Amino acid sequence: MIKQVTDDILLSNAQAIAHGIAPNDHFDSGLALTLRQDWPALYKDFRHYLHTAHPKAGSLWVWTRADGRRVINLFTQEPASSEHAHPGKTSYHTLNLCLRELHSLVEAEKIASLALPRLVTGVGGLEWDQVEPLIRQHLGSLHIPIYLYTTYHKGIKAVEDRK
């Protein structure tokens, strides 16, 4: 079940939150910035992961909080051209790869619920009316609650009923 909601994705009851980033992202804008500020251990662990794994666009990396909640980092964007440059744009091809990986991860790890923002529509540069159908195509067959956070209101908890 995919349900559109508004408000603060970080207050979601979902077992996992997925969001899009670049393989060498600085977490300096959008949801990534909020994650860096609110959960600094995520960013610290991400920087360590970058130096050991050298991830590529189209893959993902999962970070688990002490309380068991997960943040699934989808490498939807191309890496920045240099250390101080902004991440590259994404493509529909890369987004499709990430969504397939996400689908497989949810099934393999038996993730019970998932929250996503409007993926790749900010820095990623894609249009929501093209992205949303891809999310539904790749994740719609999962038999779990999936919450698409379409509008952000900091500090306000969305109604995420599971009906």
C-alpha cells in the first residue's frame, strides 16, 4: 500500500526511511542536511563507508540507528566532479536501478514499513510526475505500508494509518 502524506519524514513511524544522495555527498541540502544535523552519527558512518567501499550510482547503503530504525541511502545521483563541487544530477536509469535495489532489500530484510520523500526532485533534477510512477512501479507490489512524503512541514507528525 502506497500512501501520500505530508509533514516531517523524520517523525515517521516507518521502520526505514529511504532518500537519494550522491556517492560522495556532503549532506549539505534538503533531507540529507536535516539527517546530518539530527543524526550526526549517520554522516560520520557515511564518510567512513565512502573511504572503504567507494560506492557507485545505482547502489545503496543502509545505516541502522541504535533503536533499530534504518536509513536507506540510495545513490541516485552521479558523484561530484571534484571534492568541493555539488553532486551530479540523476537519471531515470539510475533511479530505476536504485528502486530495484530498494525493492530487493525490503524483501530480503523483511522491512515492515517504508517512508520516502519526493526522491530526486530537488538536487537530483527530475520531475515528480515522472518519478512517482516509477516508485509505484518498483515498490507497489510490496505488501507493506509505504509512505510518500510529498510536502515537508518540520516538526509535524504525519497521519500514517495502516488501513
